[in-house]
Amino acid sequence: MQKYSVFSLIKNAFKGHKDWEVAWKDPTPKSEYDVIIIGGGGHGLATAYYLAKEHNITKVAIIEKGWIGGGNVGRNTTIIRSNYMHDENGLFSEFGMDLWRNMSQDLNFNVMFSPRGIINLAHSDAQMNVYSRRGNSMRLNGIDAVLLNREEVRKIIPMADFSENVRFPIFGGLMQPSAGTARHDAVAWGYARQADSMGVDIIQNCEVTGFDVSNGKILGIRTSKGDIKAKKIGLCVAGSTNILAEKLNMTLPIETHLLQACVSEPIKPILDNVVTFGAGHFYCSQSDKGEMVMGGDLDGYNSYAQRGNLPTLQHVLTEGIAMFPFLSKLKMLRTWGGIMDMSMDGSPIIDKTHIDGLYLNCGWCYGGFKATPASGWTFAHTIAQDRPHKLNAGYSLNRFSTGHLIDEKGLGTKTWIS
Amino acid sequence: MLHIKCPHCGLRSQNEFSYGGDASVKRPELNKEVSDKDWDNFVYLRKSPIGKHLELWQHISGCRQWIKVERDTLTHEIFKTLKANEEV
């Protein structure tokens, strides 16, 4: 594989940029693989990369119905954080933060990781208490957390609404300084390029139409490009999990819902951090191009549409304007939607299944992007070793029936309001 | 925007309604032995199909009645709305 560096850039500039190697190949599927990963999104690509890198398993195929990175890894708001209270989520995400910090070097691909800090705003004394509890839990797990008072928040984001007569005054906030953003497409492309260079076949425009299961063991898949045998198969298909589960006669604690995001027209730099509104569901950051990147609530009903409706967008942006009044002056540049695999406790599932050789990675709700490296790393471990790593042991499929839920928000099973 | 025909009030905009999830889920019967598996099915497991989906909505800013809606989860087309006690 051609190494990307300033020298290769200069060298290729002299040749008019005509000799760059392709970043990944477009192979036809072989008849058999050691491992097939279904889903060429961030998690699937990362899984294949770590299977090759950490476990020396390179006879691997990624099967993608569309094109790689066309799903949620290309549709998110690029936020990376580990500000969780529960041990399972905190330790898993913080492990991921270490992978994020080294990702550009590790992949030889600039993923533009920008640890600019995230601030969750609090709008009451009670919320400050909740945040101080969460901050303390984070610090016990080695995650950086700083509780800010109103004046400290004002110094960082003076453009927020600090006037006296607002419905939700800013009391303070919880900040994770090491959180941030990254260039989402680069994450998918970086993992794809490295996985391809280590022998992984990335097969795009290939739909999985069925599974070959015999005596409780997985034997292979049926696809639009023919049958492919495999010893082990990993499902990494986020919002499409239930569609494939139905082909396996499995019913899962997952519902698929729609989430919208949007960006404004680009403006000069104003916001250095990621900021979330505490009296509703709204988050905002500014991209390197200057657009305000915004998102919030689910549309609120089961959907596979990948496009949203106006009422939710209106509701979310009303919250945004309550937090940052200047947003009302901006024009909307783009809105889009993606489909989320909402689990019944808001936490993911990375586990084996009752079918021998079939592994499941789903339930990321709307927090999948930040989890990309840790998800790929632990899923690769689970597949290679045929048992979960201790980092994902809590993310078991049977935790719902045994009562070991990881309900970070304490909302229960109403996936559409979480 | 979705337009939902409330069987009590007629066609109204989505803003007046709140969602209540899969309407095909049946609570295990009262006063009977319920296995853990049945509770698990009822509380946590959902088919979440692509295509036709029977679901509960509440006309919260209208007559406040719960209703059933048969809707396509891919196209958002609404085929049929029913009173809560009616079967498809």
C-alpha cells in the first residue's frame, strides 16, 4: 500500500496526481471466507481492520448492500465522547477515546480528530446535582470531567443566551475537555483502505438475501452476487438489523427509528466546542467549513425511511434557538436522516448468538459514531476468540431477560422518546 | 408531515398526536402463570418490520383517545386507522 505523507503528496503533484493507487479494490466475492462481516459502515470496516491487525485473520469479506460509508457513518454529527456514568459504557467509550487519539497515525489517514471538548448545559440546581454525580462517576473511571458554573460556561460560550428572563436559564454545565469531533467519512475510508491492504475483500453493491444455517450452526450467506460460505459471520448493520434478524427467525430487543440532523450555511468561526442543551434534546458544533452542525430528537415513530419530517426538525431547532439565539439568523443548508437501531435500554449489543458462528453488533441508538473504533476492536475480539472481551461483556444479548440492563438515561423501553 | 385520520375527530396533523409503539404486542394475561420468556417477549422484543406496521398513537392534543394506525415504515403511507378496541 502506498503510504500517504507530505513526500508522496509532492511526488504525485509532479506527476499531475495521475498515479495515485486506488484506496481499496473492487473484488468479486470468493466462494469461501473465514469471516464475513455484513455491513460496510464504520463498525463493519473497523471490525475487519482489527480482525486483520489484532488477530491475523485476513480471509475476511465485508458485504455491503450499497456503498461503504453510505449509512450512519456518513450521516452523523461526528461527536466523539465518553461522558457516561455507568461503568460498562464509560470504560468501553474511554478505551475508544485512546483509539481515536491515535487513529490518524494508526490508519495513515487524517481523520481530523479534534478534541475540542463537549459541554452539557444544566438549567436547574437539580440538573447540576445530576451532572456532578455523573462527573464524579466519570472521574472514578479515569475519564476527564469538569463541572462548570454559570460564569465559567459564559466565558467559553458567551454567545449562548445568558439573559435573565429565559425559560431555561443556564446554571452551569458538565464538560469533558477530551471529547470532540472527527471527519466521519475519513474514518470509514481510513479503515477501508487499511483493511483492504491487509487482504480484506470489500464487496459493495451486494445484498444479503438469506442465511445458510444447519443444526444450529452458520454455514454461509446467500447474496445478490451468489452464495458465499463462511465459518463465522458478524452482523454490523445498525438500522437494518431487524430486517436481517427476520431472515434468521430472530426477534431482538431493537426498534428502528429515524433521526435527523442538519447544517446551516457556513459562517465565520464562533463555536469552539460541542454544546448540548440540557432542557431538551439539541446538540451543536461548528464544522471546519464553518457550518453549524445540529441534531436532536428522533422523529418518534418506527421508520426505515432515511428521511425525516418537518415537525421534529422544527421542535429541535426551537430548542437550538433557545440556547443560541443567533442560530435564528442562519439559513439552513442541508437536512438529512438516518435510521437508528434503538435498543430497549439505550446501550448496544456486542455478543454471540444462539446460532454457532453468528455474532451480533447492534443497538447503538444514536451514539454509534463515537463507538466506531471500540466497537470494531471488541467485535473483532468476540469473533476471533468466540467470546466477548471484558470491555463488551456487559453488552450481552441476554441482559434484557436476566435484568442486567444498562439504562444510562433511566427511560425504560420507550425507544422513541429516548 | 404525517396526516393521521383520528377515528373520532377526522384528519389531523401529526403535531396533535404522540406515539405509543407496536400495537401487536399483547400483555400476558392477568392472574395466570407467566414465564420469564413471555415477559421478555412482551417487554423487550419487537419485530420492528420494514413495511406494514400496526402501531398505537394517542390523539394527545385532541380527543386524547388512543388509536391504532396501520402505517408503512418505509414510505410513511397510512393505510388504515382504527379505534383502540378494534382489530384490523
